[in-house]
Amino acid sequence: MQKIIPNKLQKGDKVMIVAPARGLKLISADCRELAEKRLREMGLNPVFAPNTTDANFDAMCSWNAQARADDLMTAFSDKSVKAIFTVLGGFNSNQILPLLDFEIIKANPKIFCGFSDITALHAAINAKTGLQTYYGPHYSSIGMRKGCEYTLQYLQKILFSDEVVEVLPAEQWSDDAWFIDQENREFIPNDGFWNIHNGSAKGTIVGGNLCTFNLLLGTDMRPVFAPDTILMIEDDGGSNAAVFDRNLQALCYQPDFRNVKALVIGRFQKESKIDRKMLEFIINNKPELKNIPVLANVDYGHATPIITIPLGGEAELNNGKLTLAK
């Protein structure tokens, strides 16, 4: 399928906030205020899709599938909207896939940004349309008061510029409940990327949240691993060593996995209890990964801060050095 690259953002652009998973009511007033302020400081004009209001909130902290799908289609159909940001992740983005009109999405390419459960949408949009999307912060993430500078820096580098971006480790990271307490934060010195298998590779980025990506195995909504694929994955705190190992193995069993030329893994949350030694054990016990570069502990995933990854864009891995491009 032909790749479609959306236009980069410019000052004055309108961006729409949508809630394809959990809803806006979970986001505190101070977080919303700061997120909007920061988007406006970037020169953007944020607006909200019709069904993102606090009133639309069910027992699953979400809204019905049709309303969520309608909002996404509203955002893609509106010619004045240049980018779409998701409110939050969750667990049910895959519910709305059959309700999306992928021909409309293909005919209206624009930036789509979010992470975690939003992987289901990234994967389906890429597989069905060829549109490059962006695995990056939610609208709510932009409302983090402390420790957000690195996240904002890479968001702007990727969404506003056509330049090749070298990914450097953040100086520190955090895995605390910042969304509950914005003031009392714990920051941990970063020990850098883990270059588990040295080597070089260049290719097209596929990936996202591992357990969500795997929900689409066996469907036509899972992007193919075309020749020279760079697989970039991460998982949340609920993925301990055993869960991560079996989910990664499921990907390795895919017939087109032979086209994966490098594996990049985001930072694990503390709850996962996966350190470098455990990850090396998992990686080194998979013959499918024996002869490809593997880089881990990269700043993306469910800990913070995070980079923004152009899914469908290009990545180059060169002996532990990672660069990203559209």
C-alpha cells in the first residue's frame, strides 16, 4: 500500500481533541487548563469533538462505540482540522474499528497522535489507508506540570519539522501517579538506552503498545511487516516478564516477522519488574531475534517522559544510536 504522509503542523492550525477510549471526565481541571495553554503556546488552536464532554461518561469511564467513532470521523472529515489528539488511552479503542470509514480517513490525511490503547487505531489506519500516524502524548499528557519538557520537545520536533530527529535519553524519568498529584513527584536518574544486540538497520516503523497490537493478529487491521521493518514496541505495568515474553513470541511467530530488521523497546514501568538482566534473558531465548539489533529502555511507553514516534515513518538504528524521520 502506498504510504501517505500528513502535512506537518504550522502556527495557527486547528487541532481537534477526541476520546476514542476513555473520556474527558477523568482529566482534572488543572490538567486540562495546562494542556490547552501549552497547545496554544505552540501556536495551535485546540477544539473538542462533540462527544468528549463530561456528560458523556458511562460505567466503563468511556462512551458508546458509535459516539466515539463519530467523533473520530468528524475530526478526519473536517477540512479545517490539521491534527487529532486523543484525550487518554484505556482498553476499548478496538471496539470502534468496524464503525470507521477508512476511505474518508484516506481522503483526508492529517496528523493523528496518541499512545497505549490508541495503538488499535494507529494499526488499523496504517493497514487500511497507508497513513502515517504518531505514537505520542495524549492531550492529557500535555497537561503534566513537571517533567514534561522532554515530551514537548520531541512532540514539536516530530510534528512541526521535516528534519531527521536523533533520539537522546532523557536525563531523568518518572513512573508516579502524576495525574493524581501534580506536585509531589519522584524523578529517577536515567541510565540510558540498553544496547542489547549491537548492529545497524534502517526501515519503516511498525508497532505501539504490544498487548494492544496483538489484539489485531489474524485480521486485516494489523499492519504487515514489509521488508525492512523496524519494530518499536512497549507495554504497561500489567505486563510482567511472563506476559511480555509470550506476547513478543506471538509476534515472532507471524510469517512476515522475517522482515523485521531491528527491535526497539520502550521503558518498562516499575510494576513490570523487568530489568535489563530479565529482558536480556527474554531476548536471548528467541532465535528470531538472534541476528537483529535490539535497543531497549528508550523513552516512550507508560513511564514519562516520552518521545513521539512516526508510525509508518522511518527509523535508523546504528550501534545504539536511534534516529527518526517522516
